Amino acid sequence: MTSPVREWWHQRITALALIPLTFWLLVFLNKALHMPYAESREWLASASNSLAIAGWLVLVLYHAALGIQVVLEDYVSTLTLRHRLIWISRGLFLVIGCIGIAALIFIVSGQ
């Protein structure tokens, strides 16, 4: 496990970084709802746009994983169960992140 102070800072830093990236995501979602798929995909295929969306995905999953970890540390009293649940939640967030990045690559590549 890492230092609680380090994790606290990581939560604050990811929260701040997610503010502008969430606006970028909202722009994309607006375009996706109001433009044809091909135009939305073209917008997303831009390097800056796809990196911003990928950055949002990574940061939001990391931020959520830290939040779940704090909840587990606060409310699960059995130490071994707590550590197992933290590792399981980290694994689930990693799988979700890999699926999300793969989906982004799939969309951008035009498949």
C-alpha cells in the first residue's frame, strides 16, 4: 500500500485535472449526440481530442479507484478482507480502463 498522504494528494490532483477534461468530454458527447457518426469519429480521431478523452478515462478511473479504496479502508474492519477487496477493485478498474482504451482505439481506427 502507498502512503495515505500521497493518495490524498493524488485524489486532489486528479480531481483538478478532471475539471477541464470533463468539459472536453461534454463537448465530445454533445457532438456525438448532434452530429453523424462519421463526423464525431473524425473529431475524436484528432490527436489532441483522443488524448484528452483517453486522459479523462484514465484519470476518472484512477480517481474512482482511490475513492473506493478510502471507503473500503474506512468501513471494512477485517484487514485481510480489506486488502483483498482493494486489490479486486483495482483489478476491476484496470480491466474497465483497458476496455475503454481499446474501444477508443477501435473507434478512432475506423473499424
